[in-house]
Amino acid sequence: MRSTLAVARRVLDDAGRSPPLNTRTPFNPDLAHRIFRAWLTSTSTGIIEMGADWTAESLPLLTPGDKAFEFADLSPAEPSLYAEEAAYYVDELGQVVFMLDPAEHSWVDFETMPIYVAGDFNGWQAAIGKTEWLMVWGELNRRRVLLLKKPASGLLTEPPQQFKFVTGDNRWLDLPRDATNAVAVGDGRYNRLLKRHRTGRNQFRFTTTEPLLLNRTYSVILVREGREPPKVRLRLGRFFHALKSDLPLGAIVARGGTTFRIFAPRAKHVRLFLCEKLEDLGKAFGYELDPRREEDGWRGVWEAQINRNLHGWYYWYSISGPHDVFGHFHPNQRILDPYARAAVGREGPGIVLDQAWLGQADRTFATPAWQDLVMVEAHVRDLVAHAPVSLSAEERLGFTGLRKWVESPDFYLKKLGVNCVELQPVHHADNLTKEEYFWGYMPVSYFAPAAAYGLDGPRASQVKELQELVAAFHRQGMAVVIDVVYNHVGEPAHLLFVDKLYYFELGDDGTLTNWSGCGNDLRARSAMATRLIVDSLVQLIEVYGVDGFRFDLAELIGVDVLRDVETAVKKVKPDVILIAEPWSFRGHIAAALRPTGFASWNDNYRNFLRDYVHGRGGADSLEYFLKGSPWHFAYWPAQTVNYTESHDDSTWIDVITENPGRNGHHPTQNDRQRTHLMAAVLFASVGIPLLSAGQDFLRSKHGVNNTYLRGDLNALDYRRMARYPATHKYFADWISFRRSARGQLLRQWSRPSEGFFRCFGGAGHPALVAVYNADGSQGATQLMFAVNPHTDDTVIPIGEFAESGWRQLADHECFYPETAPGPLTVGADGVFIPGLGCSLWIRG
């Protein structure tokens, strides 16, 4: 992320308990004579929700707030319809009926996982496992849903009580922020309110005489004698965000012509601008786009067809639409096509590219199995800035320079021995100039590679250069994972000018939510936003040959969207690597991702190991992390990505150094030994190990924490490999061992047997000895790993495993040749571990 997210590392595994005071205000009877909200369920139907149940015999005087439309019909809605918004209603027997739609939580296996209603009325977590609060299958509103019926007594109280749904394994099911009874309880968490004066008798259905236009603003009013009725805006309901087209989008060159299509559902006018040369931007040709009719009507797509092959031309759009707080339409704003395959700068224009010119990537590279991965996170410019190869200054800015470095026999990552590189974002970002250093976490396009990384960005050279870079990594035996940012957009926010309401998460007053810390949160759950994500990922696979993706601040994308993305992308590349950064400033979804095909960055692993090397933290916690954070974090071994340093934080050495000011540029001997302990634990842990580039030669940022603008501090100083050659070699040797046949026991594809691990520790001491394959379930070979983070020596008894046959492979300084094992032996009293030391053993 662009800004440090240390404060966001929090597991969201409970519902809020302390609602704001304003949720406890007493019921106001006048609410029944107010419109709470109103929304369209289609272009000709809608719902008006009153502030409380309507008990009068006659209908309220509800009417359009202007003359733009008329009601054809108005009638009370069936009470059960209220459950679609509030997750409960009161039936004709006076029972509270709780309802959960499984379609809203696709990541849960509802056929096998029990679901409970929990709230103020039953002690929240105390409800888990209680059959009286277990939901069962039923039918409501002609759909199969989960239901629970309970007497209203004790539930419908004043002030109202809160509730939420929770799985049998203690996962709280999130709710839409715009739910009619949602209440914020702090830190981005929401619960629902049970309101005794809203039981389902507070809603009215209406139909209109003519379909309403999406590009107009409508309102409704409640006529009350002697009062000026306030207008209540008629919102666009779920149907609007479900609006979707399957038509190809972008600039499409085919059969001698070029078709331009853009999805803009609330636009009044869409205009295309074209020019052949950049110097002629002020003389661009303008074309009006027409709504494209599909078989089932208009689906929000605008289209223009030009009878000419426009490959290499430049283009942009302007869009006008309704002027309200939910719109951000500026007809004079140049809008970069969301599907532009290349762009000149952050403002655009886009570049028309023929698919035949784009071509297809060579996809013969065999992506390593997840359990075999050893990854390094790196930045394009940081890798190449000081690379010891002959490059021009311009080449050191981007893809071509890095490709030449990758092809060098001295390439750093090749010598380190990793088989996967995770590149920080390569999409076009909001940097102002080619020379400006940027991380890429403020994207302005999800299709165009960063022009600043190309030698000739205005002519789309970055497209071919990125293709060649990925191919070069593959030739070196390295998979390529790209860091992708689908939780927010950079400046200018082109999607904001396409349709703010459709593409962004908004408050009731139209303000942008900001749980990303970057000013806006993309509404990834809107159908065409999800399609945009999927289409851009597919292009990275098919056109560039990318092997996988790391999703920045994935909590904001949402588990359901991530599941849809997983399904779609695996149809194109079944072995695609999918990794989530499972948090945001709002919460944490690692637990919810456990049933999915996503691995997650393990921030608890990082935090623990930073403390552990200083002797803080228990042996039992180390055992948990060595085993791959099983069950609570990871359902399967490779689902945890274990790391101790990443781009948006202090470097490892700056965090753990004994030096003042957290400046590890000149590390102490203890700093170096603690780094070796970290490396040993990291590579001995089940899961996917992830390094930050330069970590193996004690890279320091001089104590500076957040360096997203500091290319000078981030660029790798390869001279430190000569300064700390033993540390670099120690990392490389561990990687080599882990990837070797002898290291197979560290690379688990499925959860091993219960007796696979046997761990031994001293009472009250953080030192630990772990035996792998202790029960012999995976053959005759066994490994033993011992580690001691205290500065004093210790001996750990290991019971029956203290028999002969162990050969020492490594200690905290080096690996020993196979023909000359290390000097230590396992005595009858156990394993000797020197202070700040570790050892690796093998037998069988």
C-alpha cells in the first residue's frame, strides 16, 4: 500500500458490542409519517420504506416528488419483503423471522456449516452451538434461504437490540453497509438492529407508468396536511449494480474497422475523441457514441464504429450525466478508457492497439506448485537501478533494463535461488513524469502497463517490453506474480467520471468511503467492476504470460468477489497463483478466505518472528507457525504466505536492530545472528516463504518507515552482498535445501498426519526443537530443527528421538557439506543450542 498499514493488522473475528449512543434513542411515533428511504428495484418498479410500520387503514399519500413520472400502482408490500433489506421481519403469528440469503456469502459452504443468529439477546458468541439459535433451510420470497423463527417477546425491545449471523466456526458474516437497519459499531464494523416499529409493515411497492431513465434524478414525497413535504431521492437499487453486458469493451480493431465501446449506465451523452498524432490532441475528431441495444435491451454500453483501422491512434472520452451528489460527471474531463490497452500518461490519452499486434504470450512455462514456491517481492526500478550490468540511464527506469539484468548470468535473484518473483504493480499509475519514482499503488488503468517503465511510452513500447520481461523471468525458471490494486484508484480517478455511483462505495450523502486510506474505495461487487477486474487479470495471463497475482487490500474487494474472480481466472489458467493481502483499515478476512483457493499474507507470522528473535514469544507460538498456522489461519499448508518484511514497512534489519533510531544500515553482530535465526525459521516453516528483495544482504532504509516516494532508499545496493556475503549465502543455502529432495518434508501440499510433528521445549523457555515426519508417515527420512532466541545456551531434551543417526546439516552460520556434517551431536540429554543459535539435522 501507498501508506503504512500497520494499524490495519487486526483480525475481524467478532461483532461489535458497543453501539454508538445515537442507536439507543427512543422510538419516535412520528417516524411512521416519514419516508425513511426509497429505491428502484427495476426501471419501472420500486419500494418506499417508511420510518415505522404504517397502521392506518388508508394508504399514506405517497406521490412522485416531481412531474417526471407517475405511479401506475401503489400497494403495501408483503412483510417478508422487508427481510431482503433487514434480514428479519415479523410474520402473521407475531414471530420474528430471521433470514439469511446464502447467495450473499458464496465463500461459506452452507450445506455443511451451521449458521447461528447471535446478538444482544443471547450473548453473541454464546449462541454458537446452541440448537435454539441454529438456522434451518426454508423458502421465503420464492427463494431457498436460511431461516429461524423466534417469539417476538424479548427480541423487539426499546431501545433496539443488535444481531448478526455467525458460522459454527466463529466467522461473523458481514452485511451490506447500505442495509436498512445497519448500525456502525466502530472500526468499520456493522451490526443489524431489531426495530420493533419496523416489522415489514413499513414498505410500499410501486410501479410507474413508463420506465424511468437511469440518467435522471427522481424523488418521492409523503403529502401531509399543512406541511411542506420534503423530497426523498429515489435511489437506484441492486438491479442497477447488477447491470452487466458481455460485449467486448475498449477499442476493438477488426475487419478493417475500429469499434469503440464503454460501459456508462447513467450517461446522457458519451463523446469519443480521436487523433493520429500526439501533437494534434487539440485538433482531435469528435464522435457521438450511441447506446448499444442488445437482445434483452440496453445494458449500459455505448458504441461508435469507425470504418478504418486505427491501430496506433490516440483516443479518450467525455461523458455527461445527472448533476447530483451521486454523480461526478464533467463533460470537459478527458476520460481514459478503462479498457485502454496502453496509455500515454495519467490523463491519457489511450492508445488503440490491434489484438493481432498485442499477440499472445508463450504459456509453456510450468508454474511451480504452490508448496514448492520460494518468493521474493521486488520493485521494477529498485531491482535495476544499481544492477551491475551495462545499461543506459533510461533503461534503468523500466522493463527493458530489468529484462537485461534478468538475462545476466550474475542476476541476483537467480543466484539467490528463488523460483518466483512478485513484482509491485506494473499498471499505469498517477505519476506525473516518466522520471518520477512511484510504487504503482495509485492505478489509473487496469489494462495499460506503466508507460513510465517503457522506453517509448507514447508509442506503447511498454507492452512488448513487459511481455519480454515476463518471458525472461520464465527462462530463468522464475514464475511472475503481479501485485494488483483493485480496491481504489489513483488521480485522476477516471472511473469516477464514468459513473461514481456504479463504481465506488459511497455514503448516504454521496461521499466516497476511504477504508483504503487513499481517498476512495472501488465498489468491486458491482457486476461490471467485477468483470473489469477479471478481464484485466485474464489479459495479464493471456497477453503477458503472468503466473499469478497478489491482491492489494483484498478485504475491500470482498470474499464473494474474490471467489468469483478465482472461478473465472482458473478457467483460463487452472494453476494460477492467487494471494491476498487480507486486510484494510476496515478489517481482516484471512479467516473468511480459508475455504477459498487464495493464500494470504500472514501478518501475525511477521509480527511474531520480529519479537521472537529477541526472546519474546513462546515456544508454543513458534510451533504453530512452523506447522503452517494450521486451521485458524490456513486450511491447507500453502495457504499461509510467511514473511517478515514487505515494501510498505520498515525493513527487517531496521525493525530488529540494536542500533538507536531503528537504523540497521550498520547492523551489529547480534542483528546479523537474529537475521539468520529468522531466515532459518522462515524456510523451515510450512507455507510459502516470501522475502523482500535485499533482505538476504541486510538491506536497510536507514530507519525510514514509509518510503513510497524514496527511490534513493529503496533501490537495492548490491554492494552489500560483498559486505555481508555469509548472510547472503546463508539465505541461498536454505532456499537450495528447501527446494531440494532432502527438503521435501518442509513442502507440504496437504495437511500432514497428526503425529507428523513432534515438538520439544524447555519450561518457560522460548527455545524449541521440532521433528518433522516424527511418525514416519512420509517415509524413512526425518528432519529436526532446533532454535534458541535467547543469548544464553540451552539444552532441550527430546525423549526417544535422542537416539543415534542424526547428522547436522546446518547451524546459524552455514550449511555443511554432505560429506562433512556439522560438529554437534545429539546427546542422551538432548539437543544443545547455543545462544542466538539454531541447527538443522537429518536422519534416515
